[in-house]
Amino acid sequence: QVQLVESGGGLVQPGGSLTLSCAASGFIFSSFLMKWYRQAPGKERELVASITSDGGTTNYAGSVEGRFTISRDNAKNTVYLQMDRLKPEDTAVYYCNARRFLDSHWGQGTQVTVSS
């Protein structure tokens, strides 16, 4: 059974940091491209960051470049999103996604709220 379980969300003040984790099981994690998406209320889901299966290449949305860092530990079947210098506009539900060819798996999401 494929599972992606996000954790690490919460309430943080502007300028603060959070690290999200996504623990995977039920598939060969090291073969999958991993992505983080987010969806704010009333907005479409948007791609935040991605990382190749070997961790060698990362990509970021322009709105988070230089503030967020995606990484993965294939030995632990986990992908991370380190979020620094958070802004109120980063408030959203964050989802991890595993993608390999036509296979696509989603987690249930974790809420991140940036507010003073």
C-alpha cells in the first residue's frame, strides 16, 4: 500500500522557519521524482519544489527560490522541505508528490500558517 505522510507543519511568525517531512512507503522511493506542492485557500495548487530520484537536481518556484530547500534521504524514504524567512503568503496546505512516468502518489497534506 502506497503511503506518503507529511508532517512538520504549524503556525510560525513571519521571518521564521519550518521543516516539512514526507515519509514514503509501499513503493521504491529512490526511483521516484519527488515534489512539494502547496494550495492556499481559494487558489490552485502550485508546484513549490522538486528533486530528482538521486537528489542531484533541484528546482524551485520563483516565489520560494533562495528561501526554501528541498532534500531527500533515500535510506530513510523521506523528502524534506526546509522553509526559511517565511512570509504570510506562504500560508497554505503543503503536499508531497511522488512521480515516475504515469505513477503519481499524493500525501494528505500539512497546514503551514505564517502569521503574527
